Amino acid sequence: MFTLIFANGTLDSSPELAALLKQADLIIAADGGANHCTRLAVTPDILLGDLDSIDAHILAAYEHAGITIHRYPVQKDATDLELALDLAKEKGARTVWLAGALGGRWDMSLANLMLAANEKYQEQHIFLLAGNCFMHLLHPGKVHTINGAPGQKISVLPLKGDACGVTLRGFTYPLTEQTISFGSSRGVSNIMRENNATIHHTAGILLCILFAE
């Protein structure tokens, strides 16, 4: 199942977002993400959160329309986005796109990136839409295919300790069973050499950032 989650960060309309909306089987608005939905004329299937960031008029309209709403207390141990990701996992989502998860507050942006890399979501392929690029989280033990175009810039960064056994195929700078140390810049600014490239690694979690052509 393909799930699209709207969060409360920075989000602009784009052809990429329009394409995601056409593919989504389930749309979840995480609290203030509903403000983006209304601006983009999108009706989510579920509104979720403590509802302290959603515009009051939008909340009233959702209640009147009978949209499913999951309310949580303001004082809780998880962000609204984590609750939305947990719900998507519970409903069997395999592919999850996060829109509006970045931008605005630095702490929230970094927390959202680290949240997406949480091992409890290792069975979900999580992507983040981010302005002039998109990101996705790569867990070990799988061959990940990257769809792009020759010349596109791409970076691969370890998020949790060292990334071991990294093999890159279809890139200008390939690797074969190498280690990218946490905090190093070795994976920055590679280039797609083919339309489809592959990434495989045996340990660690990688953040893959593919820039627009």
C-alpha cells in the first residue's frame, strides 16, 4: 500500500507532489499537515494528532465532512508524525512518502529524518519530499534500485554508525563492499551514470538524496 503523509513543515506545490497524490492509496494529515492539504485542495483520509497546529476552521470543516480523526493529548511521548508513521505501518503500508516533513524548525526537521530511519520502520520504504530533491532511507540487506537519469547528482550518507559493505553500481564513482564511516563526506555528490542504479549494503542505515535534474 502506498501512503502519503502530510506533516507541518515547509511544502510547496510541485509536479512531484501532484504525481504522488495520484498514486496514494491512503493520505494521512498529521495535525498541521492538514493546513497544507486544504491549501492544495487535498482531502485526507485520516487526520491525526493533538490538533494544536491545524487551523480551527479546517478542523471544523473536517468534523462536518465526517473525516476520520484520531485525537491525542498534547502531552505525549511521540510527535504527530511518529503517530502517523505508526498508523501507516499498522495499516500495512509498504511505501510511505512524507510531504512537509522538512523545513521550518531545525529540531523538527532533524528529528523527522532520524524518525524515518528508525529500525521499527525497516519494512517500510520511506521517502521524504524536499524542495529540489527527494530522500529515502535505505536499510541493509536489500538491493535498492534508484531511478533517475544520467548526470543527476546523488549523495549517500550513513545515519546510524558506519555503513558497511556498501556497493554502488550505475554511478560515476562506484564502490564495491566499502565502508562509509559515520560523519565522513565520502558519499557526497556522486553522479548517476545510468537511468537505473543500485545500492546495496550489509550494515548501517543510509540516507540517499537524489537531486532534481
